[in-house]
Amino acid sequence: MSAIRLIRVLFYGAATQRGATKTQVRRVWSGCSSRSSLCGQEGAQRGLSLTAAASQFELSLTKPPVSGVVSSKLWNDMLEVKFGDGTEGRLPFVWLRDNCQCSQCFSVEGLGRKFLIDDLDVEVQPTKVEESMQGLTVKWSDGHQSEYSTNWLQNRAFTPSSRALHREKYALRKEQWGAEHRIKDFDYNTLMSNERVLLDWLLTMERKGSAMVRNVPQKDVAGQELIEHIAFVKQCHYGPHSPVINRPNSNNVAFTNAKLGLHNDLPAYEHMPGIIFIQCLAQHPGAGGESIVTDGLFAAEELRRKHPEDFKILSSTDMYFWDKGHANYSWEMPEFYKIAKFPVIKVNGNNEVVQIAVSNTTRDSHMDLPPQEVKKYYAAYKRFYIILSANAMTFKMEQGDMMTLDNVRCLHGRESYDADSQRHIETSYLDWDEARCRRRRLQEKFGCFI
């Protein structure tokens, strides 16, 4: 093991121990195997593009460590290397130089690059390359010398498997569902005390976008406290938690007894809340107050497949959302006025759906469109909503239940109920950045990463 690699291993261990003393990181569990059943399940549920990578990982558990870099040769503006286990990679010169791991170029303590882009020559060339059991040593045309460990290089070797594995570390592959979906159950106290179960919940939320937490304490901050056990509450102008009741002088249609159509919460925020925690403190008896839930990702892909022109309209046309009002409680913002603007269906650079934003109540009457385009937009929007509704499931939460949903993917609604009902729902939010952060740390802790 190279000195740099050894220092980083020691640092990660120290960082784990430091983190265990902080409020947001809970007690360390002992007796963890290097590969839990949860982690095995994770590998099994990856997409076909990850099959080879998962197989390589399983083999790596029984094979000896990679025996260094055995050969290298120049190939255009890249270094083609062969590792001791027979795998190969092509490493661009400019990328290698930019990512030099020496103490002058990289901070082991801060885990960040110190080498400035100002000083990078994009035409840099190696003048000497040495392979060893530890990895590679490269002397550069700019006079610098770099060392790279074998494991570091192999994890970043631009191979389909290395790219797919890091893509999965960034965000797990989502699994679509329709009206037949059965929401997975979790126990509140177990989530608060067992980190393996918490990891299962995090994996379930990232893949399926939905889970039901049972046996929730009968207090209005139970959702907030679960979020604080994971990371930090996503604050909004309604505070850290919101009583969803029939309020007098209500500042939102949700805080009335009216029927709510399928929607995502708070699309008037440029950065919408990632996960919504919907806790039932008291349910309306008899008919009324039923929950309606649907997978917006499933509906978006159905729209793309059956009505591609409508998908194009909704994924390329910005829509305004707004939320204006006043405080009903002391913990709310006294006055608020939010406006956001983005497509109902947001896609990334690979044309993958990454966000759904639907809200009949806060969809603005202002439209930044030529008037002749408006009817066509409404037709596409209505078609999308029909698909959302056709694949929704309806059920009634009970006291002690807390539904958790991916708020930028899944939509929820509710049936109307009597105005004098004591029905009481509480909502709180968690950002996906924080949820994925905790998921990665737990995967590291339980040996789920290569």
C-alpha cells in the first residue's frame, strides 16, 4: 500500500470516529460483517448495466488484492494500463495530471484538489512512466512527478463498470411502479435505533420513492425528530413541521378540508424538498380523508412512450409556481411570497426524468408563452394528469402511520372530509442531498462500497 493510500485509510477511520461524536450521526453498531444481506440485495437490484461490475465485486471478495499495474503504453492522448487482475483502462493525460495525488496537488485532510486549473496545461504529456505493485509513477512535461495507487486508478479507469459503480454511488437506479404497488413498511422505533434498518429505508426511498412508517409516537414533531436522526430538516416558510388541519384563516388550500388533487409539495421553491414525511396524528372517521398516491416517474415514461410530443412540451416549457401568504403559527414566516419557474417534467443531460412538479393549487395563472401555444400546453398537461390518476392507489392512513414519499418523483392527494373533523396530519421535509449523504456513509460503514 502506498503512503498516500495508507494515510487516506487512516484518515477515513479517524473521520468516522469523529463523526460518531456529532449530534447528527448516531451510535456506532458493532459486529458488522463486511458484506451484509442488505448490501447483497443492493447489488442484485442494480440495472443490467451494473451486472458485470457487481460480478467483479463479488469475485474481489475471494480473490487476492490487485497486483499493481503490470504494463502501460501511450495511446493518443491517453495512457493505456493493464492491472494485475487482467482488467484494463485508458487514462487521459490531462485527467491524470489534474488529479495528481501528491501532497502538493491534493489535500489528504481536506479531501480536495489543491492544484489549480490555472496551472494545468491541457496538452501535458508524460515523459516517463513506471509501473509497480503500488501503482503508477508519472513524470510530466511540466516538470512535475505524480504517484497513483492501483486501487485509486482502477476505481476511476473510465471503464463501463467503474463509471456505472460511481453513478450508482451518486444516485441509485429508480424502480417504477403503478397502481398495484405495495408500500414497504418500517417501524419508527427500529428506524431510530437500528442503522441497518435505516439504511434499508434509505435504499427503499431512493429506489421506490415510497415507504410507510408504523407505530409513530403520538406527537406533532415525530417526523421532524426522525429527520433530525438522519440529517437536517429542510426548512420552508411553513417552519420545520406543518399541521395539516382545517385551519381558520388558512394560508394554503392544503390546510382546509377541500379535496386535493395529485401534487408535489412546494414547487414554488427553486429547490423543492426531496422527501416529504406525512404523519397521521388523527384520521377522519368514515368516508373522507383518504390518501391518493402515484409514481410520477412511471407516468412520465408512459407519456414519453405513448405521447412523445406531449412529453417534449412538458419537459421543455417552463411553468410558474407561486406561494404567497401569511403565518398561521409562530414558527411560520410572518409573510412569504415565493415564485419558481421550471418544467413540469425536468430531465437531465441524458434525457432522464429527474423531477416532477405538479400542483393545481400553486400552478400560477401567469404563463410565459405565446397565446397560441397555451391550448397545446394544457392538452399535454391534462394528458399527463390522466396517466397519473389512472395509475394511482388510494388508501386511508391510520393514527400512528407516517408515509414518506420522494417529493420530486411521487405525487400525493387526498379526498375531502367534513369541515368539523379532527383530522390532523403533520408534514416535514428532508432534502435528497442529506438523505443520499447518510446512505453513502452507512454503505461505507457496512461495507457496501467497493
